[in-house]
Amino acid sequence: MKPVLLFTCAIVGVAHTAGAAIVNLTTVNIAGNAPDTMVNANTGSTFRGGFINGALFRDPSVDGSAGSGTFRDLYRISPPSGQGDVMEEGYNRPGVLHTSVPNGFDPYLRMADLIQDASQTSYIFVVDLNESNNATDRYLSVDDLKIWVGGTTDPAVLPNSLSATMAALGIPAFDMNLSGQQNFALLDATLSSGSGGGDLFVFVPKAFFPQNADPNAFVYIYTKMGSYTGAPGFGAGATQEQISIPGKSISSGSSVSTITSGLATVPEPSTFAGLLAAGLLGLVRRRR
């Protein structure tokens, strides 16, 4: 285990530096990457988590988290033709890439629908794995997560490739892999709080989103999973993974999110320059 000081983590997370990061949210060493741990500013306890390009990727034990009854389900992705141990990708529209939208799911997400964490500094996104809870299938990698804010209407033709998606879905708000990067978050399906409880919470700072965006502007969330090859077992199984946000659920009424990242407010990008010297110390202490 490698606890990382809260103040140091916040600085490193805002840096947007080039290179690669592997955030290990399992409890075991993976290909030389020890589990990433951080400090809960509210309780003083540690949790599994780390920053990728300014967003906090952390385990499901967040303050106020609950089961799928409090989530709004957006979409599912699964490997093509039900294959196992391969890559899967999609975004929150039905029938594109490897995406499906079962009954009860609502993929048409707008800016006004996004749910802030309790600190009101970040928007929350949730990944729920449906991998088998056994020794060989329990793991899965999150290889990419991108978010765009578009107009108030969908593109006339829905893009069915990542390059086309990036060109058609609006203004980039978050990119897990900036130019030249390949970052990963490594997950273990056996560590979640139960069926539908979520396996990964991603806190994306509100400052990353277009300011004064139309409340009705569509928000598109692209995810790719299962391409990590640094250790066996991280390919996607034949089951589907689910992407959600907290808050309103079609079948379960609505609730106001009380989820918090457990961290103090992260400095906004404009403040990073003044903290660079302290951040360099964090870079030395933090592995990669």
C-alpha cells in the first residue's frame, strides 16, 4: 500500500502532465503497480483512489453512496457477439459501437441533469461492473473515458467510431487520455458494495465543463474497457458493464446526491502554477 498525502494528490491531479498513469483500485499488486491509496479528509481513513488528468478515480466506498436505486442508468457496453476477454466500448446512445440501452435506461443526458458531489465542485459518474466474481474474471480495466458537451440536438448520423465521435459530439470536457497518453484504472468486481452498487466513481471538476453552457445541451460519455495487457485477466467478459450517474432513476423516483469524494476542494487549474514547487515533491514521492 502507498498512502499519498492529500495536498500532494490534489496538486498532481490538476497538472495535466504528459505520460501515462495506472490507477490501481484493486487490493493487490498488478504488474508492479501497488494499490493506490489516498486519505479521506472527512474521516482520516484511507481509500483506494488516484487522479487521472484532474479527475478523481476512486473505489465505491464514497460518503453517501448507495445501490442502483439512487442511480440514473445511462447505457451498457458488452463485447461484440458476446465474446469474452476482449475490449468493449460505447457511449450513451443506443445501437452504436458496443452500446445497448435496456428498458429503464435513459441515455439522453443534458447539462441540467448532471449531479454535483456534496462539495459542489465536481460532477459524478459511475461505472458498475458485471464481471464474474471469480479468480479469473473478477478484474477489468477502464482504458478510456471521454466527455463532451454538444448542442441541443443529436448529430443527424450517430458516429460509430472513436475518431468520428470525437469530431461530432461537441466541446471536449474531459479526456482520460490526452494526446500521446494511455492511462488505465484497474478494477476488481468483487470489491463493490453489492449488485448495482457501483465499482468506480469518477469525480470530474465542474471547471472542466463549458461555462454558461445551455442547460439542455447534450452530454456524451464514452467509455472503453478491457484492453490492458500488463497482467492477465483484465479483458472484458461476456457480461455487460453499466454506466450511470447518481440522482434521478426512471424506475426508482429521484434523490438528491449526498456523495462526496472525501477530499478537500481540489485547486482549480488556474492556481496550479503557484503550487508547482510543492507539486514537484509530490511527483517524486508518487510512483510511475
